[in-house]
Amino acid sequence: MTTVTDRAELRDALGLLKDREQVAERLLESSAKHSFDPDGELDWDAPMIEGKYYWPPELLSLYDTPLWKKMGEEQRIELSRHEAASLASLGIWFEIILMQLLTRHIYDKPLTSSHVRYALTEIADECRHSMMFARMIKTGGAPEYPVSRFNHNLARVLKTVSTTPGSFACTLLGEEILDWMQRLTFPDERVQPLVRGVTRIHVIEEARHVRYAREELRRQMMTAPRWERELTRISCGEAARVFSLAFVNGQVYENMGLDRHEATAQVKASGHRREVMQAGAKRLTDFLDDIGVLRGVGRKLWQSSGLLA
């Protein structure tokens, strides 16, 4: 027998389903007004400014560790150059995964819908972002930093078996933590102008991607079958664990002439680093908790990742 509460929840769910096209239309309007061509928007030929960081020092993995306290200012700036390249490499890896997940999502959707049209618009954004990040790495003079072969192949499996809600949960995981860091980066005058320009473009355009993913994930968690919701909680938790590990690339430390194991151990023990990562994930974890993703085994996996207290 259907209760009053059940009928109310059904009305809410149907309301969200009807809203899908309206959300996409608003995002398309925003895309038309606030999209950028990084090749023309940014001055790629301007020289880097001596004495400026490539990433805010407080967001660097070794900040406030014993190793950090031994470093001179020049070495700290050099660390920021390599970590900015590492994070940009991580961003490219993730956005390639995201583009594949989006094309899978719209494969069975009405081809002329605004929802599909916006997904294609977002894919175009992500293509530009990936090229922008790659150009920033080359311009900064640091090497690229691919994720480990294990994580690369694990992501190949995860993106292949991912459910629709799982795809959008992982999308938000990759977007929102980096977005939080970039919102602190682009207004920071200690940081190189090119890096600030790259992060400004990414923050403006990424806000639309987050809205699209949040709306769809909320809808999916209301309408998906129970088994799919449970699988989403577990796959999202596992993705959080992998992603948190990928945030620190040990090759950065080796290229800096540091002991990789000592540096990695100090990052793991750093209370400051733990606070930074949890602060970066806070808005996302609050949202995921609200819509029922952070439950059971999935919640434990999130806690083991260090992104959730």
C-alpha cells in the first residue's frame, strides 16, 4: 500500500525528472556567455616571474612538514612547479575518464534533448581543459606526471563497469576537490600569472559541470534500483581512496632530489595536509551524505581515504 510519505517522495522524484531539461537549458545559456578559448585568452609567451610560486604554498603536499622547514624559498618554489605539473597531469587523466563516462551516459538518451546537448558541450569544455593543462605543464618546464600503472589500469576497470550514478559520483570527486584548490589559487598574487589564468578559466567553466553532475546524481539516487545505489556507494568510496593516493605523486620528490619514502611518510603523517584534503572535500562529502551516498562500506572507504573525518 502506498503511503502519503511514499506519494510525496514520488512527486519530488518526478519533479526532479521534469527539471532535467530546464537545468540543461540554463547551463547551455551560461556556456554561451562564459566559455573561453585558452589559446587566445592567456599569454603563453610571457616569461615566468622569478620568485613566484606555481601553486599556493599552503596547498603543497609537504607544507609544514620537517622537510618543508629545511627547504629554502627557491626549493619550495621548485616543489610548487613540479606539484602544479603533477596536479595538471592528474586533471588530464581524470578528464579523459570523465569524457568517456559522459558519452556512455548520453548513448541511450534522446539525441535532440538539451540534456544531451549540454553533455556534449561539457565534453568540448573538457577537451579544451585537457589541452590547456598540457600546455601549462610544457610552458612551466616541469615533466608530466602520469598516475601509477596500477591506478591507470584500475580506472580502466572502474569506468567500464561504472553505473550511471557511480559515474556522476566519481565525476564530482574529481572536480570538486581540485576546484576548491583552484578557487584559492587564481586570486593569489604569490602565484604565477599563467597558472592563475588557467585556474580562473577552469573554475568558471567547472562550476557548470558540478551543477550538471550534482543534479543528475541526486536524481539517480532517488530513482535507481537499490542494488545500483549500493554499488554506487562502494564504487564511489573506492574511487575516493584511489584519488586521494593519486593526489601525491612520489616521482615529484625524486625529481626534487628528496627521499621518496621519507617525503611520502611525512605527507601521510601531516595534520596540515589531512586538514587541507578534508577541507577540499567538505562541500562534496556534505552533499553526498545528504543524498545517501556515504553509507555502510562506502562511508568506511571514504574515511580510509583520509577525505572524510
